[in-house]
Amino acid sequence: MSDFDRNVAARGGFGTARAAEIDAGLRAYMLSIYNYMAAGVALTGVVAWFTFNAAVVDSSVAGKLALTPFGQTIYGGPLMIVLFLGTIGIVFFLSFRINKLQAGTALTLFMVYAALLGVMLSSVMLTYTGASIARTFFIAAASFGALSLYGYTTQRDLSPIGSFLIMGLFGLILAMIVNMFLQSSGLEFAISAIGVLIFAGLTAWDTQKIKEMYDANDDSTSMGRKTVMGALTLYLDFIKLFLFMLRFLGDRR
């Protein structure tokens, strides 16, 4: 219903009041998605900040950081692998079981995922300065906002681009695995550049796809499920866009 044709309404296909109702419903649906996504990003940031401050101390030796016992457990032990597998598991569980979950349960799982990812991403602060992380975050947020707005407003069908981007994403993952062994700085730069382009495109495509999922005839449960999955999709796009941008714009400690 997101691509509702007002010309149809003018010809009697839908009344003006019905068209206005659909538009208002679509705006409320998208606003809920962005609010949930923003809440997830905020939770990730807060958890990352508290985790980092509990995990490191200033050693006062050339401004270097030292790990606390908690930091050694988080960053140096198998717990990080457990966290990684846990976050992947939540995403897959939500993706495959969303139609059987209550909207409140799905939202809770999304927030748990955002919190766990915050613990994992706190390690980024060991590599990059706080100022450069904040700067990159605002640049990524502005870019994400512009790209998502384009995906929402454009009349162009982005499906062909989306299919190409998905294939590119699989290639990117393969290149990242290969470079874990090669440790090539040139390939690392290419991966970062391509990663920014892919997730920039996915942001626009996913926004259009989420918009087209809207159906004014959905009940509250179905709408709630779509809202949570839309928020999770855009959340992942933003986090990946931010991390790839950080490789270019971040100042290493």
C-alpha cells in the first residue's frame, strides 16, 4: 500500500479520506521503525561506553590504556566468541521466527541484540580515539539519513540495484575472510571502500523495501512484527556503514 496511486483515487478507486488515512498510517509505521532503530543505536552506544570504561584504565604511560580483569575477560577470552555467536543467533532467530513471535517479544530480542552488540563494539574504542568515533558517527548518521530519505521518496524501483548489492555483499564477506590470512593493506583499503558503497546502497534499498511492506489492512500484531524487523534491518545497515566509514575517518590511538 506504500505505493498508493493518488490518480486511482481521483478516478474513484479510493476516496480522498481513505488516501489520507493510508498516508497517515504509512508515516506512523515508518516513524515507529526509525524510533526503534534509534533506540537500538542509542542502547548500543551507551552499553559500549560503559563496557569500555569498565574494561580499561589509563596506565599513565604515554597515555596508553591497560585492561582491567573485566577487560581481559571480555576482550582476551572466549567470551567474545560466545557474544558473537549469540548475536548472530538472535538475528537468525528473529528472521526465521518473526511470524510466530509477539511484537513485544521481538522488540525485546532486538534490544537484547543491540545491547550485546554494544559490548562487542566497545573494543573499537581500543583502536580509535573517542573524538574520531564521535565525528564518524555523526557523518554516518547524516549519510544514513540522506540515503534513507532517498529510498523513501524515490519513484525509481531499486530492486535491480538491491540484487546486485546482495551479490556484492557476499563477495565482500569472502574478501574479508581471505584478507584475514593475507593481511594486505591494499585489499583492506578496497574492502573498506566497497563496504561503504554497498551499505550506502543497501540503506536506500532496504528503506524502499520496508516502505513497500506496509499494508493498511494489517492488524496490530502483524504491523508490530514488520516494525521490529524494519528497525533491525536499518539498524544493521547503519552499524555497518558506520564501521566501514570508521576505517577511513577514524584516528588510531
